[in-house]
Amino acid sequence: MAKLLFNPEQLPILSVADEGGIPEYRLTADWLRQHFLDLPAWAEETGDEQLLAAIETFRPASVLIPIVMREEGLSLLLTHRAAHLNDHAGQISFPGGRFEETDASPIETALREAEEEIGLDRQHVEVIGRLPEYKTGTGYQVTPIVALLHPPFELKADPFEVAEIFEVPLAFLMDAANHQRRAFHLPNGAGKRVFYAMPYQHHFIWGATAGMLRNLFHLLRA
């Protein structure tokens, strides 16, 4: 897989989303549990249809969207992928990876990958739901599994896959004022691709990870 030929952080901001932030009372473990049990009608945002149309076959994969139950409020656990990887090298991502034949379900894929990548023991993981499947430009059809993490827990990054593990306040990510839209031009005049970015401190969250976070945002707004 070819490496990125551009720096997404240097691309201009086209616009910033204007839907507002998720109310504080919704950003609690109890509210999230109930919301996923009684899912309302809501509309997801899809990826770049023009880009995805060129991909004939998508490989199944899963990611864990791990919401950590901290005393000061909920936070989202993310990873910075190692720079040498073939897919999404150096990018911010959720723990996760491709489906294996031994996995009984997308949930099992997400839990197994989280164990392998960041040493997360599944006894600390409370799965509360999932988001719609998300197709990526690298040819994956990803099932996002939403879970609450119960501290205390210890993490150990697999240095081959993960350069850093960090947390971001969920309230920051669920505020549309932090959702930027940027774009880059595809080679050979093949058009323009628009993507979301959510910069936080020195972390640049963008692409598929930001796209799935936008869907979580829409679901929690509903």
C-alpha cells in the first residue's frame, strides 16, 4: 500500500461543523448504555462514494471504540499507529484490525485486536453497541464496536503496531466545533476527497477514525 503523498495537517480548513455539542447529561455511562439499548432513528454519514466505487472487494475488519469511565468524565482511548505499517501508517486509530477465520463475530475481532495491540484485558470491557459498518479507501469494511472500559486496567502497546496510546475527553470529540472539513485532490485529475479532522493537542485525528467519530456524534445527538 502506497504511503500518503501529502500531509493532511497542512491542508486548508474548508469549514467547521455547526451542529453544536452533545449535552453533558448524555456523556455518562448510564445514558450511553440506555441509548444503545433504545436506538432512535438517525442518519449516518457515508464515506467518499466516488473513491469507494473503485474498490471491488472490501476486507472485513473491526475496531473497538473504547470509552473510558474516568472520575473526571468519559474519555476516548486512541492509538497512534507505527510509522512503518502498510495501512494507515502513522495515523490515529482505534484498536482493531482485520477479521480472522477463528473470530466468532465482529465483537470478537475487536476484543482480540485490542488485546494484541494494546494489551487490553477483555474483563475490563463492557460492549454496549455498535455503529454502522464503515468502508475505507484502503479496502476495509469496518464494524465499529462501542464499549465502556472499567478502570483500573493496565495497557502495553505492541511496539510493532502502536507508537502511542492516549486518551481524549469524549466531550471534546462530541463537540461539532472541533470537527473540521478538509480536502485533497486525487492524482490524475480524479477529483477531490473531503474528509473530517479533529485536531487535539499534538494529535491529528482524521480520515476513517474521524468519520466513525462523526457517526457516533450523530447517534448521540439523535
